[in-house]
Amino acid sequence: MTGGLHADAVATLTSWHAPSPEQERLRELYLTVLAQRGDAMYRSSRPDHLTGSVLVFSADHRQVLLTLHAKAGLWLQTGGHCEPSDTTLAGAALREGVEESGIDDLAIDPVPVLLSRHAVPFCAPGGHHLDVQLVAVAPGGATAVRSEESADLRWFDVAHLPANTDDDVRNLVSAGARRLREDHAPAPAAETVYKS
């Protein structure tokens, strides 16, 4: 249970350079959970488990695609739990992004942007999602299609996010936009484009 996805998560977080002391504390916490739990990548790990999310940017990087989470009532990036079929953390986040956005050919940057630890009373009472947050870029002219998991799905200007989102999303949008400005868009490649 500690091969494949688990090993990829350890390697990803071990090599990741945290952008702040708080993010470094989270990185160390995630690695501790991974060291202690063979099932840390799955919802069976209690109280905490890792998840993967991806903030989808438009091709011109001016908009982000957010989903209105049915249970939380907040506009959030796409993402969720890892599945046994996932072999990499970036692949898990990308799969979730494709499923929740309806956009098949997202190009993802496999290097995390931020980490976010948040309580999830509707998933694991008393526990937390240890979310690894990445960014992806949609192709020009992409049409988003809402999934059954979402109450709504919309593009928002990077500078005009909806009121009912949270600081984690606002921080992710800022950090993601900065990543794209500095590193440009991730290039589609066999290992970074999800194929259903």
C-alpha cells in the first residue's frame, strides 16, 4: 500500500521548495503523515489524509474555473480524493480536474503551488484534508461542463473572485497566477494530460 502513489507523494513533497515558513510546516506535517500511514493517500486514513486539487486557468491565464461545492457552499478549485487507480499525485489532481471541469485536455504543472490543511466535517469528522494544490491550463476555447458533484461551475476573472470563496482559494489564485507568469503555461505532454 506504500508503493506507487504513496511513494510519488513522498518524492513530490520531499523535493518541493515551500514558499514560506507556514508552508514548510505543512510540508513537514504531510511527510510525517505519509511516514506514519501506509494509506495516507486514501480516505481510509483517519483522522487526516492527503488529497489533490487543481486550479484550472483559462488559456490566456485571465480567468479561473471554480466549482460551487454542494456541501461546503463555497466556490472552490477542482479536486478531491485519490483513487486506487491513481499512480501519481499530479495524475490524481488532474483526473479530478477533468472529471469536475468536463475539459479533457488540461495541461497540468506537476509541481505543487501551495498546501492547504482544512477541516472536513462532512468527510472525516474531526479530521482534515491535507490538500496538495496544483495549477493547470485549459486549451483555448475550452467549454466547461458541470459534474453531478457540483452545484455550479463558472469562470471568474482572476481579479474578481466571488464573495463566497475562502482565503485558501484567493491565496491559490494569487500563487497560481504568479507561477504562470514566472514559469509560463505547463506544456501538454503524455504524463501531464489526462486521458479518460
